[in-house]
Amino acid sequence: MFAGKNVNVTAVRRKNDEIVFYEVPKTSANWVRSLKKIPLIRGVVGIAESSAKGSQHLNFSIEAYAEDEAGEEGAAKDSKQAASGEPKSGWSLSMLFGVAIAGIISFVVGKVVFTAVPAIVEELLFGKAFENVIVHNFIEGAIKILFLLTYLYVISMTPLIKRLFQYHGAEHKVISAYEAGVELTVSNVQKFTRLHYRCGSSFIILSVIVGVIVYSFFTWDSLWERVYIRLLLLPLVLGLSYEVLRFTNALRDTPVLRYLGYPGLWLQLLTTKEPTDDQVAVSIASFNRMRELDGQSAAVKVV
């Protein structure tokens, strides 16, 4: 999937080798666009919007995969129908809205679990060992990173998620090749790294680091108060993490300061895999289609 200035495009290779597209114009309500201009708030709004739209695109690819596995005939609608936001006749507005809400809920639940559980584990193991709040927060952050890395490693071993991560790597390679100004051929794209500074995976690790700093300004008297404070501060942590990500992206070409983005690149060693030539070809097709619909715009988002 590639997000341009005016359109989001997902490309899927069907079992008959045909590449089909899911094309959705980027539209937001005026109040949403206004919120996305406000520092701290824009990060939370952007995350919710990305989760909703990303779920729709992912479900399109899952349905195409399921149809091929079931041996059903036919591909998705043509480009004009896909651009309307409905990849298949069976998709109604209510269905798309339901998928979007499910995506947001999944993200929120995931963040709550990964925020609350490490705090509970740290409190149970080390709550009475010492009084230093900052040390407690560092240990909690370490537990959270350990949980995160273990979770990503385990799911990356499943064939379906491994394939998803390969396509993620292919997206990064295409973006890097485009930014380098080379012709977008499979052989050229494969020469580039699967890691990219602007990847959303960097946001995950940054939210852990920012959380350790923010939580250090607050004390607690009980386990439940500790968990409550973290959940209450979660929007602030997400908003700050988004601003830090923007800052590190702006400094990626600056000597010394570019290392601020390295934790996110290291995490991508798990969230991306080396793609096959066929997967790179699909990513190139998606990117080219996005640029075609976007009027050759150079504004591209890495997901």
C-alpha cells in the first residue's frame, strides 16, 4: 500500500498473476483536517485515521487471497470502481465503516494491553524492591520492549505474517529507489535496503522511549493508580512520539543527530523481511499507480 497526496493505493497479485488495485481518494472532514494541524493532537488523529484506512486496505488483500485459495473466479472491479472506495460489489458503506472502526479498536486495545501489562509485571516483580520512580520506569520500558520484540518475532514466524513483512520491505525498497532517482525496475529496487527512516514501525519504539520519560514525572501509591496514570497519559505519549518521529525524520541527513532514528530502524529488522522479485514487482505497480492517480506528486507516505 502507498499513500500519496490525494489517493491511497493497494496492489494485490491474484493467483492468475493479474495485479489488481484498490484505490481510495484521500478525503477528511474539515474538523479532522483542522485537528491534524495542531501539534500533539495531530499525531493521535493521524494514528486513528491510518488505523481505520489501513484496515480497509488490508481486508481487501485478505479477501482477494481468500478467494484465490478457495478457487473462486474473477478479480476485483476495474480501477474506476476501486477508486470510488468499493473494491467489490459486496462492499457497502456500512461494511467499510465497520472495518474502519474495527481497525481503530484493535489499535487502541493493543496499545492498552502493551501499556498496562508491562506496568503490572514490573510492579509485581520490583514494586517493593526500591523507591526510585525513574528506575522503575526504565525497568518497565525494558519489559515492554522485551514483550514487543518477542511478540513480533513469534508472529513473524507464521507464513502469512512473514509474507506481509516481505511486502513491507518491498514498499521501503521502492520508496528508497524513488528517492534516489533511479528507474523503478525490480533489479534496481532490490539493491536498496528494506529499512526506512519514515516507517511507522519507528513510531512503536519511540512511544516506549517517550513513555519512560513522561511517566517519570508522575508517582503512584498503588498498582491500579500506576496503570490508571499510564492509560490516562497514553494520548499524550502518542502525540509526543509522533512529534519526535517528525523531528528525527527531519534530521536523518544530519551527522550525529541522524542516530536518533536508529532504534526505529533496528525494530524494522523484525517488521520487514527481504522481499522476492515478484513482491517487489507488485510494490512497483502499486507505487506507479498511486503516482499516476496523484498527478505525479512526490508526496509519499511510508507505512
